[in-house]
Amino acid sequence: MAKRAEGLRGVAVAETKLSSVDGEKGLLIYRGYPIEELAGNVCFEEAAYLLWHGYLPTRVDLKDLKAHFRLTRPLEEPLKRIMRTLPKGAQPMSLLRTTVSAAGLLDQKADRANENATLEMAERISSKMASIVAGQWRLREDLEMIEPHDSFDHAANFLYMLEGEEPSEIAAKVFDTCLVLHLDHGFNASTFSSRVCASTWSDIYSAVASGLGTLRGRLHGGANEMVMEMLQEINRPERAEDFIKDLLARKRIVMGFGHAVYSTVDPRATILKKLGWELAEATSQSRWMEICEIIEKVMMEEKGIACNVDFYSAPVYHMLGIHRALYTPIFAVSRIVGYTAHILEQYSNNKLIRPRSEYVGDRDRVFVPIEQR
Ligand code: COA
């Protein structure tokens, strides 16, 4: 019997050339580039190109990719009709998973998408993901969906589609960097789930939907929403220390801390913290960042646990004026690039992912016919 690894910790399931996480050193690289060099220096489309193609785009490549994104952003009427019929108050990630499934149903090529899956398809699904999330938000708020803006890049366009107003330069820039930071992260739970689905030669939409269902959980993508809930409950910096100590005394989990891979600080959290302070200054709302810093200090002193990407993304999104119900769907707006890159990588060198389980149930029981039970 093979050695059991609880939760598959430390097990390498397949090879990947996409991204690498060194949990001990706190390093994340996309296609060989450290995240610190990419964040703030490349835009979302540029980072997506890098992940999909394996090299940074030239100006012409980037222009083409942006043009393709613009072309494919609008949602087709049949999909919008389906979106309008879904219950407005439903959990946003359930809505997103259902809508992506419906998009697969409407895509003529989807049934053969494992064979037909191309980079073009990955780009199309990724560009539409933002329109779906923004559209769902508008419907939830009883507002009309907004058509994408012709001249905005992906990050600015998403913010525009939420509110119908051109975002400020700093808001667009910060959000763009957030998207770059969330693009890919090794074999995280939802990416792994997408790859498992793809490994059965299922279609690309099913594989994405599988990832979305996994991302929804509060131990994964759902954590950032709960971080903001906690920050709002704490509300004032002077309440933060006691609040966290009380949670720990009651053996509760503090959302936004700890990581299955990092034993040190998550490098994305360091970048988000810096962005958070930039936004705090620009928007004169330092309160959330002050609360976060106190929590970070208490968690390190009391538990020796560092924060993860979800911790500082919460105040950043809040200061961008984004409602917390959208935090996990926003994660998906970026991570869709990682999912599709991984799905294509899986198809290109497929081996069915099928681990074993260790059976610990009863054995050798004597069967009793139903009349005698
Ligand atoms: N708050 C308080 N204690 C925590 C903690 C947190 N956020 N994260 C881990 N711990 C503690 C555990 O209680 C456990 O303590 P114990 O050994 O006394 O039982 C120890 O640290 C190890 O935790 P474990 O759950 O085994 O680590 P893991 O690697 O399996 O889990 C997470 C990783 C992410 C699931 C976990 O840290 C967590 O639940 N974090 C909060 C959710 C979150 O922020 N998720 C987003 C991840 S990007």
C-alpha cells in the first residue's frame, strides 16, 4: 500500500511549466518570472499571455490579445436570457458556476472541447468571465447589465461594467495588479479539480465549472469575503487585538491566515499590503489597513501564522468600492486564466488522475438477507 498523504500535502501529481510555489522561501513564479517582478509591471492581459504561451508578448502580440478580449467580451443574448432567469439572491459563486455551465451548453464546440480546446477558446472564456461576473452583479442589484467598453483594458472594463463609470486611474491600476496576483498558483485545490476533470477528457467548460465549485469553499477562494466580514465586525483598530485573541481562545480559525503550502508569508500578501496602503492614502481610509496590521501582528505573536493572499485583498477590494459578495467571483475573473492554461496543459500530455484511497472500513462481514434484518 502506497504511503498516505493527508490532503495530498507534498505530493506532486503531475508536471507543470506554468507556475511554481516555494512555500518555505515564500516564492511564487509564473513561467520563470518572480511575482514581484510581474506585479505592477505587466497588465492582466500581458500576464495571461505569458501563462498561456510561455513567453512575454511583444507589443503586437499584446495588442492582438487585447483586441481579441474586446471582441469576445460581450455576452450573447441567449446566455443573458439564462442569466436573467436565475434567482438573483443566490450565492454568487453558485450563479457563476451555473452560468459558465450554461455558456458551455450554448457553445456549439463545447461537446468536443477536449479535442477542439485551443488558446482561442481559453481567451474567449476568460474574457467573458469578467462580463458574466459584472452582469450577475448588476442583475442582483436590480440593474440593467452594462455592455463592455470598447476602449478599456480588461481590469478597467470590469470596474466599468460594475458601475457604468470610468474607474479612476489608481483604481484601474490597483485592480489590474490584483488580477495579475491571482492568475495562477500551482496545484491549488480548484486548479487541481479542473485538471482532474480535464484528465477524464471531459470538456473545457466542465473542467472550469469543476474549478469554480471548488473555489467557492471558505478554505479556498471564499476566505477573502469572510475576512472583510471580520474587519467590518471589528470596525475600529482599538478593538482588533482583543477580537482576535478572543477568537483564538475559542480555538476558531482566523480567515486570511495560514496556507497549505506557505510556511512563511505569502508573497502576494506582501504586494497587496503595499497596494492597500497606497489606496488607503488615495481614498483617506486607513482604518482597514490599521486593523489588518494589528491582526497580522497578533497572529504572528500568538500563533506564528502569517497571512495569505485573501487577507489584504479584502481591504483592497473594499477600498475599490467592491461589495464583499463579489470577492470570490473576482478571484475567478483572474484564476480562469490559470484554469484554462492548466486544462490545456493537461490535455497536451494527459494521464487520468486517479489516486487510491486507504480503506479503513469493515471487512469480512456476514451478509444477512433483508427478511432476516
Ligand atoms: N487561524 C487559526 N489557526 C490556524 C489557522 C488560522 N487561519 N490556520 C491554521 N491554523 C492552525 C490550525 O488550527 C492547526 O493548529 P493545530 O495543529 O493546533 O490543530 C495548525 O495551524 C495547522 O493548520 P492546518 O489546518 O493543518 O493547516 P493546513 O495546511 O491544512 O490548512 C488552511 C491551511 C488554509 C486550510 C488553513 O490555514 C485555514 O483554514 N486558513 C483560513 C482560511 C483561509 O484563509 N484560506 C485561504 C487560503 S489561501
